[in-house]
Amino acid sequence: MSPARSGPEEGVVAADAATRLTPAQLAFEASAPIGLIDELVAAGAIDRGTDGTHEPGDIARVRLAQALATGGISVDDLMHEVRSGRMPYRDIPRFGITPRASGRTQAEFAESLGKERAAQLPALFAAFGLGVPPPETAMREDEESALTEFLALWGMIDDRPEVMLRAARIAGEGVRRIVLGTVDLIDEFDGSPPARLRRGMDVEQALEPSVRQAAMMNALLAWLRERHMEHEVYDRIVASTEASLARDGRLPAPPADPPAITFVDLTGYTTRTAAGGDELAAHEAATLQVLAHEVVPDHHGRVVKALGDGVMLRFESVVPAVRAARDLMARVIEAGLPAAHAGVAAGSFVVRDGDVYGHTVNLASRLSGIAAAGELLVARDSADALREAGIEWNDGGEVGVKGIDRPVGVARVAG
């Protein structure tokens, strides 16, 4: 089989999403040789209209056939799987993976960026967790739009390559884990089309979860991005406002017994994920969340949210916050989980849509972050109330805390 085309033929441009494609346009958008397309037509894998054109859904079908070909799987092999009922080839476009070409090759897009930016593209693709496309392949419309905006944003903030690579790794790793984890979970519970076909379902029944999964993930990721972005923006605005008002002496006097925030986190979560796999880490995190929902109500508190390897909790005051943290940390050990560490801070905070923001929240999080395994740290300005309630603690001195411009006094609470 001949290699993929070296670029669009003269006069070939990306087709509009609603139009049919000439073989040359299809070859360009699928980054595949026309010979493969002819072979697929001859085998009955795809259709060619009486006017010699193809439907846009053939882009995904041809891309899959080209990927299989690079692994030594021929069109004959593909058709064998199709005829056996194990490969729902015609329905591939319904999985939501039909890219549209921008009309340019990767090389043309790179050239438009200038020599310095173009040189960064291979490393950026790798940082995003993607294979580096050959220069002659078609540039995807969504790819070109996303990369253009990504480069523009980070160019405004700090255009050093190492900063852009860090940003790319954060985005790529996060999304990859979401997609991989979701698809793995579908496979684990036999939700994939082949598994459902083997269980005797018809094609429509077998395909339905995978077809719906594409739309669900698009909606879910967009919604979660908005919610998490809203949280982070509000968090920073609240923190900045509190700091500014504090400098101007305009913050109200704190209440005598202010509410409290607690963070309880499992120790060594990242290391265990690398050693034992995501499934073990996910089980431990889920167990912690279950334990939190069992323990916290006994202390008249609320589980605000789970945070991967930890939980954020909210209480009426510091005393029940500390008691709940100690009980939860003990239950963690009883459950056979690695030791937890915790941080507690009391003070005002902003509440919106069930979430909480502000200096108190950030301080509790930071204290948990610096606590050792099995250690419970409390902001010392709240510790007097603990002794009055019979809870012993030792002075932990002052520590530097990220995001807070002066050292924070801490109390180490006895187990």
C-alpha cells in the first residue's frame, strides 16, 4: 500500500461540513492515499456516489482503515471483521471522532507561526500526550483553532518554551486520564460494542453506549471546565479581596467561635498510583470518601467535596472540626488505608453553590499539605478553644505557607 499523501493536490481545499467530498478531498482530510479509498470502495467498506463523491462520515472510516493498515491489517482483514459482525465499521462516525480539516497541512500551519514557534510544535504535541503528526498530514480544524489560542494565551503570559510545555502537560495529562479512565471503565463492565455484540445484542443496542458516550463526554467536560474554572476564579478573587481589605484595616472583626474548614488527605497518593495503578488509588480515594460521609455527620459537619486523594469538610467551629478529623484519620487506618494527614483552620469564608472560598479554606488546605503522615495541624490562633474542650496540642512554631505572606503559627494536635 502506498504511503499517505504528501499534501493536498493543487486546488483541493477542506470541504464544508455539510458537503460531500471528492476522493482528493477525502484523501487529504483523512491523511490517507487515494489508493486506499479506492480499495475500500471496491470492498464495499465505504460508498462512492454516482457523482464520484463521498459523505463526510467517510473521513473517520478511512482514518481508521489507514491506522489499521499501518499495523499490517489489510482491507481484506478489515472486511473479514465487518462480515463477522465484530466490527461496526459503518457506524464509526457515530462515535464522535470525525475531524474536519482546516485546509492546511501541518507544515503550512507551522510555517504560519514563524520559525521559533514552529520549532516548538513537536514538543507541544508530545507534552499534550499526542503523537507528532507528519508535516504533510492535514491540519485538523479543531486542532488549528485550539493550538492558535493556546499559543496566543501563553504568549501573553510567558512565552518561554518551558512554560508552554508545562501548560500543555497539565492539560494533556488531565484530559488523557479522564478519557482513558472512562473508556477503561466501559470496557471493564463490558460496555464496548464488541462485548455487547458477543452478548447477543443487535448492532443498535451494542453501539448505543459508545455513541452516547461521545456526546456525554463533550457536555460533561464543557460543564466541568466551566464549574472548575468558576471555582478557581472566585477563589482567587476572594483571596485577593480579603488580602486587600486586611491591608486597609477594613475586614470585620472575626466572630468569637468562627466556622472551620478541614482537609483530610491520604499520604503518598501519587506514589501509590504509579506503583499500584489507577484502580488501587481510585479504590482508596473512594473508601476515604465513604468514611468521610459516615464520620462527618456525627460531628454536625458537611462533606463539601472530594478532591482525588482527599476530602474538604466544613464545620460550625474548630472543636468539632478537629474531633471529626481525628475520628476520620483513625477510621482510615482501621480500613487498611495509608495514614492520612489533615489541616484545620477557622474563620470566615465565602459560600456559593455549596462550595467555599477564601483565606480560611486556603490555609486549611496548605496546613494539610505540610502535615506529615498521621499528623493533624491546626492554625494556632484557633487552638485555645481546643484546650477548653479537652483537646491537647503542642506548639508547632511558625511555618512558611505558600500563598500567605507571613509565617503561620501551628498547633500539632495529639492523636
